[in-house]
Amino acid sequence: MLTPRQDLRPNTPDYETVPLVKPTGFREYDARWVLEREINLLGIQALGLALATYVHEIGVRPRIVTGHDFRSYSLSVKQALILGLLEGGMEVLDVGLALSPMAYFGQFALDAPCVAMVTASHNENGWTGVKMGAQAPLTFGPDEMGRLKAIVLGGLGVARPGGRLERVENFRERYIREVAAGVKLTRPLKVVCATGNGTAGAFAPEALRRMGAEVIEMDAELDYNFPRYNPNPEDHALLSQMAARVKETGADLALGFDGDGDRCGVVDETGEEIFADKIGLMLARDLSALHPNATFVVDVKSTGLYKTDEVLKANGAKTVYWKTGHSYIKRKTAELGALAGFEKSGHFFFNAPIGRGYDDGLVAAGAVLAMLDRNPGKTLSQLRSALPRAFTSLTMSPHCDDELKYDVLTRIVKAYEDLAAAGGSILGRKIVEVITVNGARVHLEDGSWVLVRASSNKPELVVVVESQVSGDDMRALFREEVKPRLAAHAEVGVYNQEI
């Protein structure tokens, strides 16, 4: 394999003979590129060879599960990846069209320590990527991704004999049977299942029916053009349509899934969206009653209510805040032996007896349905209303180039640290703490907070704010504090959505 280059253009002879790999595609815990512009199929093949080389370096058995999401080019990308894996001496077990958690399940069910799932998740069309791991249920973090990047860009991939490909037929059925087995509803529940024309449409409706729910399908037909909106349960476009369908059908709730099925979003029977951190708190209350003294891990974008909730305290539960990112929360949940981990973006991680430790939107959906089943006299909105009040924003992401975003963030973090050190305040409230484990989470004296961090998988910053006072105050924290502060940096561009 020739050493990859970064200056190749499509429709040239070199593009057909030399790998193109832009270094920015190596994110903190997975790989993502715009296909053709930032990586070509030979570059994907080089990635497969490098992954095989890394697996041999660390002494892990060279047996790997592969799968791909539903996009026009994902099968071609996966086949190029498999060519590289075979060249590197890997035994490849291909499960075909898959959700990311289905590929993760394959590590357990097929006795394969490694996984490489071709997916761009909820990213817009044109993007591709690979989620990788070599120790179930964990996926790669910065150290592994850094070494992989060095192997790829340095042309250090090593060809080895022993490569073998096996197609695993009908693995979809085995996976659906697994996720549905843990939930058997005893109360009638009508569920809107929203998949945004993404891959989950081929899996989620059937799994929910087997759990015992009456399912109303919404945009479940697979269409890799995503004609209505990207399948992202954190985006207002999908959430508002879920809310409208709930009201129209009288459903008990709506469950929305992202493009590769590892995230779940929730709308209650009134049409109110419940962000994943609040759903996590509701689940933590429910589960901590069944499992006293349980530990939960939540990301820094999540509500501060976990710190103060009286029900969790009464059940002896402990909550640990950690870095945002599915790989980070998954790893911390495993390290602490936590019962569950929750991420505001909709990744849920359940250890035994609920799950296998990896993020699975269908397992999360089952946990929500099981919670409702254990509370037969209550609606989802009533369970939500039992939580202490906190007003948390959507996740908002202003554009900032990958090459620039970490430098910009460093300056923003320093500004907040300096403001706190000087005894400063935000909208009349003193700063009491700046948590810098992942960007800057700035806590105010009344429990409100603002967060600015760098996106791990797109050229963006990430902004979340929460008020303990009111919705208007939450909007003011963004409009009068965070937005003007970020606007002072010329590198920060347009937001994907705003409150």
C-alpha cells in the first residue's frame, strides 16, 4: 500500500492509484471524512490495513466483525475496508447491513474481540466513517486513534497472510431477538417509532413490537437521501415531527433513533421532548430503587440535577460526571462497574442485567418502556413532572474548522477560568466552579451552568446551557452570555440551531 497523500483530486490518474486520507478525519474516538473530498476508497483500504496492523501490534486475536449503515456508498466503503483488513491478515465476519450496536453485539455473539462499523451516524450525506474497537464492549479512544492515525499517514501498514472473509447471514434476526428478550410489556403502550429514513427503520419497529408495544411507524422506509431531515434525535426538526405525530395518534410516547441506531430520543404523550439527560435521571430513579447503591455515569452536557436529586440520594445512588463522547462514557461506565451511563446526545449504556455495556438505542428504548410498565398508573409526562425543575437548552453547534476549534476552545476556557479567578459573575450570579475535564462547564451560585466544548466528530463547537430559574433565563444565558462571547472569535461561524 502506497503512503497516503492529502493533495489528491478526483478524476485524476493519481486518485485512482494512491490513497487519499486527510488527517482531520481521525477524531477523538472514531473516524469520519467527507467521501471523495477527504478520503477515497484506497484511503479506506489503507485504514483497514492499518487497523489490522494495530490489532496485531497489541496482541489481540485478529478476528473482527464488520457492518455498514444504509447510505448509497456505505457498502462500497465497507468492501474497501475489508480489503485492507484481509491484506493485514484479519479474519473478517461481515454481518451486512447493520446498526452499530448490532455490530457490537456481534463481538459477543460471534466470539470476535474486534469491530469495525462503517457509519457516519447522523452526519449529512457525503460523510462516511468507521467506529472501531478491539476490546468489547469498548470502542477506541484518543490513544488508539492516535496510533491508528500514525500507521495510516505514515504508510506503516503491514501485509500479513491469513486473511479470511465470512458472511454471517440473517444476523439481524439474532440481534433483534437479543434486544427484545429483556422487555415483556404487561400494559398496552402505543409507541411512535421515528427513524428519519435511516438504518434503524429496518430494525426498530420490529424490535419494539416484539417487546409488546403497538408501533406507529414514522419515516421508517429506508431512504439514504434523508428526504425530510437527518435522523438525529437531538435535532429540533425530528423532535417536532415526533411531537406532532404523538398528538395526532394519541400515542403514549415517541421514540426516535439516529442513523446507526446507537442513540434514542424521547417525546412524551403531551408532545413534550424530554432530553436524554432527563430521561437518564428518570431511569436512574427507577433503576436505583431496584438496584440500591448503584453508580451512574453522565456526561458534562447533562443536567446538574443528578447532583441534588433526593430520590437518588435516598436509594444510595452515586453519580459521576465525565467527558462527553460515547467512547469516554462507555469506558468510564465499564471502569466503575456502573449500572448505566447516560449522555445528553442520546447514547445510553447499560451493564448487566440490562445490557452488555455498549450504547444501543433499542436497549435504551426497552428500558424506557420497562420503566413505564413498572409504573402502570403513570404517564411519561407525570414521571417527568416528578423531577425537580431545571430548564436545559438544546445542544447547539456553531461551525468552527477542525484545524482551529481546539485553539479557539483553549482561549474560551482560559477566559472563563480568569473570570472565575477574579470573582466574576454571569448575569448577576457569581461563578462558583469551572469544570475543565471537557471544555468549560461554568457553574453559577444558583446551580445554573453554561458549557462550551469542541465537537469530537464534526468541525463545530458545542454549546449547552441550563437554568434553575426559568426558560427565559436559560435563553438569556445563551443569548446574552455564551453567544456574544463566542462571536468575539472570528473563527466561530453559524449555529446549526439556536434557542
